[in-house]
Amino acid sequence: MDKIRNFCIIAHIDHGKSTLADRMIEKTGTVDMRKMKSQILDKMDLERERGITIKLAPVTMDYQGYQLNLIDTPGHVDFNYEVSRSLAAVEGAVLLVDATQGIQAQTLANLYLAMEQDLVIIPVVNKIDLPAADVPKVSAEIIKLLGCKESDIVQASGKTGAGVEDILAKVISEIPAPQGDPAKPLRALIFDSNYDEYKGVVAYIRVVDGSISKNNKIKLIATDAKSEALDVGIFSPDYHPTGQLACGQIGYIITGFKTVGDCRVGDTVTIYKDDTHLVEALQGYAEAKPMVYAGIFPSEGNNYALLRDGIEKLKLNDAALIYEPEQSQALGLGFRCGFLGLLHLEIFQERLRREHGLELIVTVPSVAYQIKTKGKAGIMTISSPQQLPDQSQIDSLEEPWVSLDVIVPKEYLGSVMALVQSKRGVYKNTEYIDPTRPILHYDLPMAAVLTDFYDKLKSVSSGYASINYDFIGYREADVVKMDIWVAEEIVESLSMIVYRDDAFSRGKAIVELLKDTLPKQMFVIKLQAMIGGNIIAAERISAMRKDVTAKLYGGDVSRKNKLLDKQKKGKKKMMAAGKGKVAIPSDTFVKLLKNT
């Protein structure tokens, strides 16, 4: 155990975590140079395409007689649950700060998470090779933040490999060896898991006490599920069987479970014996609190079973996801899913499409509201517009609020403040990282962050602003349910809960967007936004018209009118036969969210 060091890399998005991990893997000779590739720990195509880390990724490296267990973490606010789980499995963290950008919102958020776990922090200024790097300025920011000395800060470049050896040396010298008792019964924390087509459920574990070997009978304390460890090993970064994991190590167990619900993140693995019930479970993880809810339905009704299986498998790999069955008259059977943010939703949708071959209908995302109805005790939570009771039955309605931190250059301060206040933000105070970069602190409705807030923030700050937000509770809200009708039919998936004073402008924007988005049909398409029985906005898409008079030549005008009347009657008959339905393209929902 004295020769084991467990640590992770934490940073704001795009500050170079995965690139630095690449250089560490190269320096330690973990992967043969012929097999080495950029961002080797990012396993998903989505991660490579978007240039961001979505899933935590462990790797075991041997260096100067020490076993270094590294966990690479995401930097985006939507995946901070991945960060918190990683931190619980290690003793130290490398805090990475971009030499050109300095401390950003997620730098602070991830640092505070690490400090809550009492981890040893190793500060690193990264990207020192860039022409725009300002190492003295960024170092001063870190010193002010951590209260450390300048000599404690490592200067490095994930691109060139400069400073990597210094970081590894500090990991060995400053991060303590893991604590635990090898003589005690096995206790291992599941910090992540995955479903493999051939291996079944693979649990990612940190061994806290005891040890585990291949073919051991295992039991999960929380679920009481029992199985056999078909294999155990370390990450190099692919699965590397070792036959045994000792106290303090990080590795994996091929559990033998076929049901994904049996192996939950945060559960404790132990070896099954008669006295197993005496083994105390490890402290797991606080449940993730979803911020965004959306209905997920298969575009083909007979794909419901495939959708259910796909969500179950992704849930195993995504502990922040929650879901429950949902039925819609228009869309059929599906699921109401909760996410940490819009990016989380987008990634989930794309993974279902790529990994499970599913085409989906996704309803307009919304937040969860708390409602107290008249004459009934207790509070009900709703996450869908369809669940909203009639306005006359509502005694009180509250929406979730978040504490928002915005780091922005001083010259954009006014425009950012104007934007946040236009989104109903309540100003708290301003701090300064340095004379040129303030941190704005606001309270803000979560629904405001859902819409186009992030895009507009980047626009008004020329891309320099960064944000972090945390849920703080519920506050009273004046909202109503707005329905969208297309071709005389309500489109349930477009229903949304909006602020009463914004209803007219939102409704108008939606029907105008639909007018520009939906293709023309052989009949007139009426577009209406309605609250209750009242139309608040309306548009029309004119019909595609075949020229039925093209073959006419000469004769009385009544012949032309006769043909036009016949065409009109035919369109009415087509509508009556149910052929006037309009299919809403799946990308329309995202467009609506970002542009209304």
C-alpha cells in the first residue's frame, strides 16, 4: 500500500486534462507508443468529436516503483457528478489551470468538491508553451485562491510534455498512500460501472479494505445481489486482468451480473460468507438531483422495449440519470427522464441513437415544480406540463432556483449583468479574482438557465464568460401551461410551462419558428399557441397547390371554378380522413428551446 498513489485531474472544461493524461501515460510507458493516440482515455466517439470528456476514465501507471492510479474527469458543469464520484475514490487531485485563461467557474467548483473530500491539492499551470500564456498572473490567482507558495505550483504543458515529471514527482511525494486494513473482510466502493456486450456488468472499484481475487463469491451490500467475480484487473487503460486486487488499489470486477439494476454506483462489494451481514457498508454517494426533465419516446411505437433496454444500460454508466415510464396519448409509451443539464440530455439522446440504433422523439425540456393544491395535504412534484393541475386548483406553485457564479472580464461586466437580470436574476455580490476579472454572484430560476442563457452569455462576453451553478431551493412562481396546436391537433410534446408575463412573446416566437421550420402540405396548416381555451398567437402555413387548371384551354370561367371547387373538397375530405396530420421533426424541439 505504501507504493500506491490514487489521484485525479480536475479543471475547467478545455483546460487540458485529457492531453496532460496522455503525456503521463507516455512518460510512464503504460501504453506502447505504436498504440498511443490523442486523448486515449476518451473512449466514446462523442468525446472525440466534441473535444470534451463526458465520462470519468481510470488508468493504472507504473512509475519509479510506484503504482499510480489516475482518474481523468470531465470539466463541464453538467457532468460534475462524475467528478464527485472520482474524488471519493482517491487521496489527491491535480488542479489544472490554463495559463491563457486563468481560474474559471468550474475550476472553483471542482476545487471546492476536492476540498470537501480533504484531498491533497497539487496546483499546475498548464499550456505554458502558448504565446498568450501569462504564467505570473495565473500563478498569482492560484496563490490567492489556495494560499500556497509560488514554489508549490508546477508549470507544465500537456502538449510538449514539459513539467510532467515534476507533477508525477509531486504526486508521489505529497499525496498520501491509501488507508485501509488488508486483514479485514473485503470492502470495495463501486465508483462507476459499465455494461459490456460480452462480459456483462463491469464494476469499477476502489478497494478500501481486504482484497479480492478471481472466482471469489461476491455480494453487494445495498442490493443484496450475489454473484461470482469472473475476473478482476486494472485499467491500462483497457481491461488488463491481474487475477487479484489488493487493499488500496483501483480496478475492475467482471461481476457476472446480467441485470443492470443489481450493480449500482455507490454500493459496497464484499466477499460472500456466512458472516457477510456483519460487514459495514461504505459511505456511498448522495443521489444526483436532476435539473432538467424531458419525455423520451421512440419514433416507432414497436421500439419501446429497445428504448427501455437502452436506457437501463446507459443508466448503469450514467448514475446521474433518472427515469420512469410515461404514457402519452399522442406519442404512446416512453419515459420521463431527468438530467443534470441540456448537454447531459443531448449526449444521452445521441448515445441512444449511436449505441442502440434508436430514433427518438424528445419533448421540450422543463424543470420540476412543487405544487400545493387546494383541499389536499402535502406537496406534489411535477416534471411535465401534462401533470400541471388546473389553475383554479393550485394553492401555491414553486420553481427551482440556482446559485449562479459568472466569471467574466471587467469590460463585459455591464452586458453580462443586463443579461442575467433580464432572465429574472437576483444580484447578490461581486468578488474579484484579480483587478480585471470579477466573479458575479446571482440567484436565478433554473428555467432561465435551460433556455438560451449559455449561448447568449457567450455572445455578450465574446466567449470569455464561464459559469457554474448549484441548486439552492424552491421559490414561488407565476407560470401557466401553454399548448401548441398544429393542424387543429394538440401536440403534447410541444406543451410547456411558461411565465405568465412571457406567454404571449414565447407563444408568438414558437408559432413563427414552426412556420419557418415545418414543410408545406397539400392543405393549410394552422399553428396556434393556446392557454386554456384562449388563442394567444397564431400563424398559417399555406397549402402546396397543384395547378389543376393547367390543362384547360378556352371555354367559360365556370369550368375553371368547377375544378378549383373539386380540389378544395378533396382537401377537406383528406383532412376528415385523418390525412391532415403533420409530423414534427425531432430537431424542432431543440430549435424551439434555443430560439424562443
